[in-house]
Amino acid sequence: MIIDSSKSSAGQRGISGKNIRDLPLALPPLPEQHEIVRRVDALFALADRIEAEVAAARAKTETMRQSILARAFSGRLVPTEAELARREGREYEPASVLLERIRSGERAKKAGKESQSTLT
């Protein structure tokens, strides 16, 4: 049987299922076929294991992400400035104390300006 190779479509004139069934098809020897099946099965098993490991890693990553976020929002992710100052043996002034000191200084400045303006 001659197949018209000049056609680019899938349909070939004069080819039927019967013609194709009658064509010889080279197959590897049976032991080689068994080896191919064994290797394909091993690769599918490997793919299944990798898929399971990826799913486990994703779940662990999500758990870790939630844990990190919880620590960050509760202030336990990194040491606080007060803890660092204590470790380094230096003084620490909370922001609230610093703000109050600045406000007191501004009030004192304002009071000083007012007393100067009443003297002149």
C-alpha cells in the first residue's frame, strides 16, 4: 500500500481502518516491554511521592506563615528596643516618655516666651 505523502491533512484517500490494521507494527521483545512498563510504573510512583512531598511542604509553609504572622503581630518576632537596651547595658526611654519630655520642653519654651513678652 502506498500512502500519499504530498497531503498535509490527516485524511488520506484510500486509507481505512482495515488498511491500517493490516500494516506491520514493530514491537520490542516481550522482556523489553516488561522493562518499559516497570520503569514507567517506577516513575509514576516517584511522581506520586514528589506530589505528596510538595503538598506536605505547602501545608508546612502555610503553618509557618501563620506562626510568623502571629509572632509579628504579638511583638515576639524580633527583640524589642527595651530588650536590646537591657542586653547592651544602656538606658531605654519608651516613646511615651520621650513624647512627654518633648511636650514639657515645648511648654517650658512657650512659658518662657510668654514671660519675656510681658516683661518688655
